[in-house]
Amino acid sequence: RNYATKCAYWHFTRAANGSVSGQWSHDGCVKNVTHSSSNTTVCFCYHLTHFAILLSPGVESMSRNDDKALFVIEVVGVAISLVALAATVFTYALLRPLWSLRSYVHVNLCVSLFISQLLLLSTEGVKGKVLCAAVAVILQYVILVAFMWRPDGRIVCFAVLDE
């Protein structure tokens, strides 16, 4: 894959309130085309500071067919995951008399994963900063819940084995 390379350095700026921030700058740094190749980039900079070679994808972009194929793969994969999670919750619901604390943990984990997958599937057409931020916050929370059910499940299993 071809990448466009640029020689740059981190330019620090100090605000009036004393805070320091910065950004990449190309002033005083040039790419030496003579010594550079497809595997090597040589930069000449006329000052001492924090240097980097910035990479950005070249002009190549994904074709419409590739983009459509990836979208179909995503939708099919998420749909399979949703069906499996719903089947798991449904199975636990049918076996309600046999429930234990461990079953409760597994059902809550499956529900949180189901909600996260459903949100992932529904984010394709989200427009607007506020709606996008709201979906991101909810998705972050649901994924955090899913991650927190895993240690809880281990603690419950350990407590049951310890008895």
C-alpha cells in the first residue's frame, strides 16, 4: 500500500494563561527525495525539536464494491450475534426454575452484549454531533457494563466453588 510521507516536527505554543499545546508543523523540514525510497524516508530539518514522519493514506481509497462487501459482512455478523444472544437469553428464560446466581450474571452479560450489538448496527445512519455523542456515550456505557459482568461472573463462580 502506498502512503504519502511528510516530514514534520511538533511545534509547541504557549497560551496567555500559561498552558502549553502544540501541533505538527512542516516549516523547516523537507523530505530528501534523492535519498528516500519506497521503504525509506530521509528528512532534513533546520532546527532541533521533536521530529516525526507523518504517514497518510495515499490517493488510493476503497472501492464501492469493497465498501459494500464490508458493510454486508458487518450486518450479517452482527445479525448472527444478535440471534445467538437472543437465543441464549430465551433459553435461560425457559429454564427459569433452574436459575442460580451464575445464570443471572450470564443473562445480564448477554443482554448488555445484545444492546451493544444493536447499537452498533443502528449507528450507520446517525447524523448530527449531539445524536452521535449520545450514541457514543450509551455504547461506551453498555460495553463497560459487559466488561464488568465478566469479573462478576468469575467472582460468583469462585464463591460457589468455595462453599
